[in-house]
Amino acid sequence: MASRDKNDLHQSLAQAYDMAAAEYARLYPQHPQPFITCTHRSNEEQDKLYAQGRTQPGKIVTNAKAGQSKHNSLPSKAFDIAFITYDKKLSWDAKHFIRFAEIVKRISTTISCGCDWKFIDNPHFELI
């Protein structure tokens, strides 16, 4: 199973996430809050995700094969997030990801967000 441990993140990513999450909570205290869903992912896990929507059921969620994702390094050079409400329900509303990305971009010019890519991947953030 992919890691959700911030300790598996590159130090600059972990710091940027912490700062962005704190700022998001300050700006949007009544909204769903971010949490990390993935830091490091093994090559085997990456290949399973790549197969999804191709040779396995489901929709395509990545264009990266094993070794091509920044999740595959350790420390990880990428993290994914989701948003959770106070009553423990997930929210995938794009506005939360876009707001969070705007905060990350103010904090660091060395982190890109999947929300800005041709293949939209709102939960994904990585070192450039």
C-alpha cells in the first residue's frame, strides 16, 4: 500500500504542505480540510495504477509507468491530497484543490500542481 507518511516526503515538500494546510485552515475554517493520501509509491503500485483503465477496470488515473512518477522516489518528490469534512466525508470539489494549489504556489515556486496540467490531476503536487 502506498505511503501516506509525511516522513517519506522530500523535506521541502513536507514543509510546504504543512504551511499550505495551516494557511488553508486559517482562510477556510468551515470548509473541508486537506490531508495527505499518498507520498511514496512503489514501482509495483505505480504499475497497478497505470494499468487501471487500460488493461484493468476503472478510469485512467495516471500517465506514469513505474519509475516515471515522482512518487516512486524515496524521499518522495510528490504528494497527493484529498479533503475531508468535519463529519468525516470526503469532498472532491475542484474548488478546494484549486484554492489549496494557489496557496502552495504562493509558498513555493518549485512545486507544480496537477490542476495546471493538460492531464488534470487536481490532488497531485510535485517538485519541479
